[in-house]
Amino acid sequence: MPHARKQIRDAAVTALTGLTTTGARVYPSRAVPVQEDRLPALLVYTREETSGVDTIGGAGSRGLQRICSLRVEGICQSIADLDDQADDIAAEVETALAADPSLGGLAKDLQLTQTEIGFTDEGGQPIAGVRMIFAVQYRTRERAPSTAI
């Protein structure tokens, strides 16, 4: 069974698939090359996690409280309305993830902590990116990182 963190990413991908602006163009990686014909799109990934023991017990039976940074990066390309498209993507992502902050029971809570918006015009048509960072709080046992509790 995969690490609970991967299960959380997969649940986020499922929750974000089918949004009005990005449709099925949701990729569970930050390393996916996204060509113009695959935009607008979402990249879903994790970068860091903090953890600490939250219950006392014998080795292996202690609970770990974990908080991972789930990043959802929206990428869009347009000539006229880049700001509007980036904001539309952000609104759709925030709404979809707020509908089930437990991500199907895997997480204790999910909270938007930061939004970054950037633009580039390298290579032709302007591209906008909106990166949303969500703090996902979840628990596992010390020796069972694949099972969220």
C-alpha cells in the first residue's frame, strides 16, 4: 500500500478532476511537461511535511501527527484574460477541496495557507500560473505510514 501522503495526493487529484476550467487535465506530479494543447491544467504535488509524536506508547504504537504541504498549481495561457483565468482556476480548486476537507477520510483537516500568482511571456503567448498551498493535517502510526488514522 502506498504512503498515506500519496493517497492524499491521489484523493486531491480525484476531487479536482472535472472542474469547469481545467477538466480532466489534472496531473499528479510537478514534473509533467505541459504543452499548449494541454492547457489550462493542474499539477498536484507535495513538497514537505512536518511530523511529531502525538500519543505515548511502545515503539511502533505511537501516533504521528503529520502536516504536509499539498500544492496545486494551475497553468493557463491566453492573450486577453490571464488574470481572470488564474482567478477562476483558484476559485474552482478552493471550492472543490473545501467540499471535503478530509479528502475521503484520509485527512483530519485541509486549509489553504498561501496563494502565489505568476506570469511569463517566454516562448510566445503569455502563461499564467497560480500555485495554492494547502496544509493537510493527518495521522498515522509510527510503523504504519501507509494507513491514515
